Amino acid sequence: MSELTVPDVVFETHPDAYAHWRLSIEGNVATLAMAVQEDRPIREGYALKLNSYDLGVDIELADALERLRFEHPEVKVVVITSVLERMFCAGANIRMLGASTHGWKVNFCKFTNETRLYLEDASEHSGLKSLAALNGIAAGGGYELALACDEIALVDDGSSVVSLPEVPLLGVLPGTGGLTRVTDKRKVRRDLADVFCSNADGVKGQRAVDWGLVDHTFPRSRWDESIAAEAERLAATSDRPGEGEGIALTPLKPAVEAGSLKYRFVELQLDHDARVATLRLSGPDAAPPADGEALRALGSESWVLRFWRELDDALLRLRTNTPEVGTLVIHTRGDAEAVLLWDAFLAAEAPKHWAAREVLQKVKRVLKRLDVTSRSILTLVEPESCYAGSFAELVLAADRSYMLDDPEAPTSLRLGVLNGGALPMGNGLTRLASRFLATPEAPARLLEVGTFDAGAALEAGLCTFAPDEIDWEDEVRLAIEERASMSPDALTGMEANLRFAGAETMETKIFGRLTAWQNWIFQRPNAVGEKGALTLYGAGERPSFDFKRV
């Protein structure tokens, strides 16, 4: 298959502009119905038949979930279903996968994985429960989307099944956590999972319930009333407000210029020749409001929400649209005390008000997005920077950090209340705990100290190097040039391994173990070679496998 032309992807959208989803709200129940437009792929070259999806479909899904959390505090349950008769979703579009570059496939899978984890995060941390109402066949990524919901209901009509046919049909793995969730989340017995995942026909009816693949089956004659009853039952388990005014997420509208994206508080500059991206982040421009309700009244233009939304958008555009830019250098500027005041505000108000809780969760998710971004991350702690609290997480997330040690131009790194557990990584640990895995008592001791100058930060292990003013420029320049000269593939693998210390979680398995195996399989001729299963899918020709096990 020929390689597709890749346009720049924009991640901002709005329900009024959705092509593939229909969002409706009635009382405390939202319904997201998949209505994929076959002739509206994000790129040319394939049709989105049978509610199959590509990155464009998932961008709309992610947007809808974000808007439900911020704009609709009255919603307690989201029902994910389909408008098609007897077809919920056929999963990721096979033609798109077959014709895409390896890098595009990996970025696509990364975003879809983040979106499904986002669905689970909404349930666990925001009380937004989810019900997958499978009114027809749920195959591959369609079933994986259902697996990310709190509960799964399957219509019992004699023909609707759930399936993960990737191994027997395509020679690849389910790409969005299907294998992991079947065993780790739904705890399906291993041998039954083996049968299920190697059988292209899928499982239906009572057997799907008995094996733990779905929670309920309902006959088509009682489908609507049964789903409504289940949604109401789930709503009763939610602690969302169930009423009140939300926060409208206004467009970010960055200024797009040659080699740069300029938001209000975030600026991303690209040096394509050096393959370096520079992020310049600005601290608060105002003090935090009096309470959570005042934060809600400020809306999406409050510094704290606007800033983290801007950084999220910049990271998504960077990693999708500029794969050749491999090093990310982060600068901050602003008042460190002001950052700590906003952090303290969120920590105090999040347990009391839904809006503060949502903003705090947004900060957590953006930092997680940074953690899994395949770019070498360097942070520079300079005299006017404001690496404090939530901004200090950027230093802890970086692969290396440089802190200027100059008595004439002092720098500082400050820890605060949000560094103690409110912003965990995917491994379930704080970035401090991940950093000091060998000395688990260190985080508490460092949090008690709070503020570190360059010498103290170096001694404590909070920065990598602390050059003086004579060596600063050369050391930073050499670090950036050295990084840009190395193999991007080796760096991606090395950084992904080093960033997530400690025990595995379902999230790290999905981003680490599953992704590593999928990356390998996506390169192998058995999947993508001239006679590979993915290449020949739908061509009426059997794949030719190299049967040697590696």
C-alpha cells in the first residue's frame, strides 16, 4: 500500500463540528452515539465503514469526554452506543492502519490509549460513570472501547458478539489495551482469554456474561428500557453535583506562525534544522479566586485551566505533526510563589468543589501526557523561572534538568503540596517517589525542606547538573546537540524504560509492555510485509507467515 500524505492535525473541536459522534443529554445521563461518517476520514485513502475509527473519530471522542467533565456537572453517567443497526463498532480502520507509516500508527494508538484511560480516570476521579451499550457487533477496538467503560451491556439477538480478532485475522495485537483489560480489569480466566483472543468469531449472549467479557445481556425487545435502568443505577453511584452551571471550554486559537505556536501562556518554537522544540511557559497572571465556585465563574479563561489546556494542545501537536523534532527544551518564567498559591488553592478546594477537582485532574492528565511523549525532555532552571509545585513536576518529569548555579543570579526549585501525591504518574507513584525509589523516605524529607537553591537541589538529587555561569551555555548547548545526534529509536526506548520505575500498573502495561510488543509486530513481515496479514486483509489472499518463533 502507498504511504499517505500526512497533514497537520488539529486537536480542538466542538460538538457542533462533530462528524462522527452525536452527543445528547437528558437529565443526568449523556448519550454518546457513534455515527461514523464513512466519507469523512482524517486523511484521504480509506472509508470509515462499519463505524470503524481513525484519529479524527477519536479526537471527537476525547473532546466530548472533556466537555462532559467541565461543561456538564449535571451529567453522572455517559452511555456509549451506536446509531447503526446491529453494529456497535468495527474498531480501528484496517485500511488506514495498512496504509499508514509506522510512526502514524504508533501516535494513533498512543492517543486512543490515552482517551480510553481518560474514560476510566473520569469514573475513578470525577464520578463520571460510563456504560457501554453494545447494540450490535463490537469487534477489536470497538470492544476495547467498551472495556474502558465501567460496565458493558450486549444485546442478545443471536448474532451480536464481542471479539478481539486482531491476532487471528490481522497478525497484530489489539492496540488499545484489550489484552490487558481482559485479564487485569475484567479478570477473565487466562485459558478462556486465550480462546477469546485467538478466535475471530467472538463470543455472544450468556457465554459472554459467563466468561466475564460483558456484564449484562438484554433482548432487543427490552433494550432501551434496560439500558435506561442500568444508566440510572450507575448514576446513583456517582458523586457528581447532578446540577449547576459548567465551564464552557472556549477555543484556544493559538497563533500559528512559521516555526511556532503562540498561545496566551505557552509558546512552542520549532527549530527543524536542529530538531529541537522549545517550550516557554508563563506562570500565573492573577491570584487564585476565593473558592471553587469563584473558579467556576472565572471559566476556562482562568490562568490555571487556560495554561494546562494550552500545554496539552501544544504537546499533542508537537508529537503528531513534527516527528522529526526529537528534543524538547522547557523554560518557565514567572512568580514561583504565585504557582504555589494556585496549587494550594486546588488542593484545598478539590475535595469540596467539582470545578477545582476537574482542574486538578486536568493538571494530572497533562503531566501524564508529557510522561509518555517520545521526546527527550530537558528542563532549564534559570533566574526568572518558576519551577515550583506543579511546575516543579516538569523538572521531575524531564529526562535531564540543568539548574544555573550563580550567586549573582540565584535560581530556586520549590516543592509544594501538589508534589506529595495529587499528581501521580501512570505507575501510581509520585514523580518524587519514582525518582527516589532506592530511598523511599526521601520524598517526605524533601517536601518538608520545600525550597532548594542550585547547590542544594544538586545535592538532594532534584536536578541533574548545576553548572556555574561560565559553563552554563556550553553545557546546555552540548547536551542538546548530543541528544539530537543519537538514534531516535534508541532514545525512545531508553527514555520510556527509565521514566517508569517501580511496579507495573494496568496503565504502564498498556503503554509499556503492550506498546513494545505492538511496535515490534508492526515492523515484522508477518504483519506488514508484502504477504503479511495486515497488508493482505480484505484482498481475498491468505497471508504467508514466517513460522519461526523469535
